Amino acid sequence: MAKTYFYQGAEILAPITISSNEPHFDMTTVSLKTQRASQDHQRWELSFNVLSDQDKAAELFLSTIVNFDTSDTMIMPQLVKEANTNTLNNLTLNLAAIATAGSSSVLVNNSSNVTGKLPKGSFIKFSNHSKVYITTSALDFTGSADKTLNIYPNLLSSLAINNTIKTGDDCVISYFKSIDNQMGITYTDGILSNIGTVNLVEAL
């Protein structure tokens, strides 16, 4: 995680854990074959610590005790380093065709003068709904033909041609705070404050 990300105004510290929660079900038949199925429901779950900061103490403390029933937003931390000059960030891409809910790929319009690549493993979202997706293939804008972008999980909502793809800092995740870590705040020598490990779940 090369870039600095923030939670409630406090810097998120590495390491950060990003998990995919997609329940699967196993069944073993009498012939000992394994059958596995999913209900196609998935959410991202994040876990991290933040930099102890006296200036943010009140805001951080309040984040641990209030508004557990409402969602909030923050920039989704990206897995891909941004040092590569051929890596595209903060880019809004247009769709070249409609895509139906349940699709695992979308067609991206490549008629603009964009150059470079959207790397595999980039978190993205679409302009018509809040779900965050990850790219399972790189998108190379070499040439002028429209490009297929593969994503995980499958589309939660259908997309029209006027819907766009948001990347980088424009990929904002909606989240709920986990109710399992209402920890309050810890002071050290009356100066540093620490709210412990922050656990967030994507708001779908």
C-alpha cells in the first residue's frame, strides 16, 4: 500500500487486511464427489490500525461509540502501487455497451486518448451503485478498440452505456463499523491516543 489512506481523518497504518466475504456451501455426495455452491453475495471487509494522533483524538473516540447504525464512506485502499507511470489512477472510464446484473465483465469505451494500463487487482466502482469490485485482468489502452474488463464479484446491478467506471481516489467504499470492536480509546502518557484495530464491513 504505497499511498497514504485515511480513516476519520487519521492515517491508516500498514499492514491493512482486506478480506472478501463470500459464503460458499460444500456438499459431499455418496460417491464422494464434492459439490460447491455460492449464493453470489459478496462484501469487502477491512481491518487496520490508525496513527495515534492527539489532534484527532475526539473524532476517533466518537467513531468508536456513535453512529453504528449508519454507513460512512472513505477512499478504498488500492493494492496496486502508483509509482509506475504507466499505471492509470483517478480515471473515469465510459462503458461501450450495457452490462446485465450477474456479468463478470464489462466493455470499456477506448475511443478517448487515454494511454497506459489499469492494472489487474485495481479496486473500481460504477457510477450507478455503491458496490466495490476488483479487476481480475489488466486493461491496456493500446490501440483504439473497445476493451473487455473482467471483474470480481459479478455485477450487482445492471449498467447502462452512460454509467462510468471510477478508479483510484474516486473509488469510494461505503462501510459500516463492526459492532464487534467497540473499544473506546486508550491514552498513553496523556498524549497519544489509540482506538485499537478498526474493523469495517462494506455496506451493500
